[in-house]
Amino acid sequence: MRLIYKALLISVVLLSERKDGISAMCYSLAGLAYVGGQWHVASGILVVAFAARWWLFYRHQGRQMVIARGALVALQLLVVALNLVLPLHFAWLCILPLVLQVMAFMELEGNDDEQLLQAQHNELNARSLPVISWGQAVTQYNLWRQEHNHQVALLLLQVEGYEQLNRSLGQEFAELVLMQSLARINQVAAQPTVLNLQKRQQFAVEVFQVAPLCYGLVIDISPDSHCHERLAEDITEVLQKPFNSRHGVVELKPHIALSTGMAGETSLDELLQQGYKAIEYHPQQRICHYNDALEQQAAAHQQQLHLLSTADFERDFSLYFQPVIGLEDNKPLYAELLLRWQHPERGVVEAKDFIHDLRAVGRGYKLAFHVLERAAEMAMALKMDGLAMPVSVNLFGEEILHDEFVEFAGRILREHTLKPGDLIIECPLSVLMSLDKRGLALLTRLHQQGIHLCLDGMGETPLFLAKLPKINLEYVKVDPSLTADVDYTSANKALLNGLIEMHRHLKAKVICQGVGSSTQLSYVKEFNVQGAQGYVFTHPLPADGLLSWSRQWQQKLQQQNAPTW
């Protein structure tokens, strides 16, 4: 019976201490001493181990947990001490395993994250970050500006990435990360130029809350007109420092807007509205500034969105063309159609200046269908006139990744009796390299329908070489930035040769675009590319003149009087 009690004691103690290697070792030695009949030696080991555990609890846990666990440790010590003074019946030793079991249950309730949270909460409570409300900030700012008509700046900070932390790590941990971020801001912003809007001497700075995950600082920039910009950079740097957790490295991202004005003339609400406008107009910039020109730009942008939402594709949009010339025989490889918008005030506007806004108003796909059908009509007209030449359209990528577009493209080819390759779609590298499995499957279907694909802008963004063999590319266009400056150095030529040779192995025709002079044309010819495109041949011309231009070019080739450049 005595051995049973001893075995029970050893097993429960080991269970309770399975996360602590040192304690497990101490209790294992105590257990061996029990089995060997050395009760006094085992009791001495237990006294030391229990006392050490209580001290660790006292240093790292909250008050309630220290009291609860301290009481259990005291009970353990009492049982051991009584046995040392007055040998007890072994039945009384059942109390010790039961106490240890309760303690083990309390320990196993928590996890590493909870212990980390508790320790960090204690640290934050000790520092007590001051964050006041928007109403308090407005009241104190109005009182301050009655006496100081200085130039001030509002630093408006929107914290991004909190929702993702909340979903992946839980609300409690996400709130802790947010509090730590604000504590970092508090430390960086402890400068004399930052207004202490709560008028409490023990705090050097006040951060006020504008809205959930949106905070502000008011800065007196009269001594230094650029101090708010440096502070914004410092806050961005400290806020982007990662936090280590059990789930890996987590981080929040800042989005800061700066607006300035004279305190006596500009209210805090006006500064806030200016900050919001700056963030809205520059969503991709980490630090953005508000200025008077932003109002005009925002108004012009709203007007452009309105015009695009009501524009008539037939009346307000037109197509231009620019040929791609084969460098081996000077014959056109294909004609690229370029979309233009007839703006009522600005005149002819290139697609890159409005295509994103057209998508924003929900008309991107409809325009893509319209342009593709016009391209099919031109390809059919060239074919009927005996000038068979493929026609390409640049739809900026997103439109092709849709089932309806793939079906529409196949139907357009059949209706206009076009063969595979008569229509080409040019797509930017950034879109092709970010394709998932579904996108790759759509491109495969598009190729099976008879639409050929051209990669536009090779060299503009980094390559993801693993995806290139999976995409059926007939043409690849080298970005103009790689050939804009004629550079005969070995390093530049080696880079271009490597890119061109890689795509040649993929059986794609390589085209250099943006060729604007005969010197540049001679330079790109050294790379043995299949074609070139640029002003050296012709500027973009209205698409209505594509037939006549093709006839004239063919006549010159037949007369062996190829154009010179």
C-alpha cells in the first residue's frame, strides 16, 4: 500500500511539471528517494522545489494567481513539514497528490500566449499610455490656439492590418499589439513641438483617438517647418517593426496624412477633413501630404469618374493602331490597337490615364468586349482585302481572367471566320506572374479558342520563372526602359541577351518596343529579336487608316523599296 501511494505521488507530480524540466528533475529525484525509503531526503527536495515555484509565481503572475497558487504551495509545504516533525500515516499523503493535481490543472489551463499577454499587460499598465478622446482634443486645441496663433500640423494615423491580426490571433492579442504600437508612438512623439492637449505634466505628449484604429497628433511647426515630416517617418519606422508571438512575426502598417494651417485660422476639424482627403486621394502612399492643389485634383477626378460612367463607347472612344515590324524581312508581324478617349476638355487621352477609373465605375468588361469585337472586325477586313495581318489589343490584363470573356472571344473568332492567331491579346507581366491555378486554366482555354497571347513589359517587374513555361506565349515585348538608352556595356547586353534567350527557348517571338530612332533600332537588332515597334516606323495612327497604310507598306516591299530609317 505504501508503494502504491508513492507511485501515485510520483506520477501526479511528473504530470504537473511536464512543462518545467528543472522541476521535473527535482521531483523525479524526490520520487526515487521515496521508493528507496529515504523519506526525509525526499521531503527536503520537495520543500526546496515548492519554495522555488512559489517565488517564480510571485515574480511573473498577477496578484490573484499568486494568492491561489501560493496557498496550494503552502499546503504542500505544510504536509511535508508535518511529516518531518510528526511522521504521519501514509493515507494522509493522498492529500499531496490531490493538491498537485489541482495545481497541474490550473497550470494547464493557460498557454504560452496567455502568459506573454499577462506579462506585457503588466508592462503597459506600468507605463499607462495617455490617449484622449476627439472631443477632449478639440476643446484643448481651441483653448491653446486662443493664445498661440502658430503654424500647426495634424498628423493623422490610420492603422492597417489590425483586422487580419484579430482574425488570426484573436481579439485580446490583437488589442495588445495595438497598445504596444501606441506605446511606441508615444515614445517617439515625446518632443516639445507635439502639443500635450490634456495638460497633464506627467505626460510629455498626448495621442488622441479620432475613430477606431485612427489617431492624431497636433504639432507646432513654427520652430521647425519640417519637424512633422520627420516625426511621420519615425512613427512609420517604429510602427512597422515586427512583433514576435507564438504564431510567428506579426506587424501593423501605418497610413499617415499630414495637413497644415495657422492655428488661429484653421480648426482641428478642418485639419482632420484635409487629412482624410489626402489619404483618400493617395491610398498607396505610406505618408501623404494635403495641399490646395489636391482639392482641384479631387474635383477633376470626380468629374472624370462621372464622364466615364456615362460615356458612349462608339462616340467617345476611338482606336488607333501602331504596327509591329519584323526585323528579318520588314513585314508587319501584327498591328496593335490603342484605345483613346475623346475627353471634352483635355482632348485625346491615352488609356493608361483612365482605364483604372473606367474599372472603378464598373465598365471595364463592357469596354473590353467592345474593343475585342472592333479588333475582330479589322482583322476580317484585312483578310478580305488580301492583307492578312493579326490584330492585337491591350486590355491591361484583368479582363481576360473571366469565364464570360473567354467564351465571348471564342464566339467572336467564329462569327468573323478568323483562324487561330488572327487576334492577339497583350497582357502586362505583373498580371501574368500573379496568376493562380484558375487563371492559368483560363489562359489555356483562351489559347484553345484561338486567341494568342503577348507578354507586355518584360523587364518592368521581377520575373517568376516557374510560371512562364505554363503560359502559352506567342510574343514577348521588351519594356522600353531596357532599350531607351543605347548601352553597349557587357553587363547590360548580357542582361538583355539572357532575357531574350530565355523566351526564345519558350518559342516566343521577342519584340522591342519604344524604338524611336535609327540608332536605337540598330542597337536592338544586335540582340536578334524578331520585331520592333516605335516612332521610328510610325506614330500611332487612327484605326480607320489601317487598310490604306497596310497597302502602302506592302507596295513598297513589292517594289523592293523597303522603308529606310
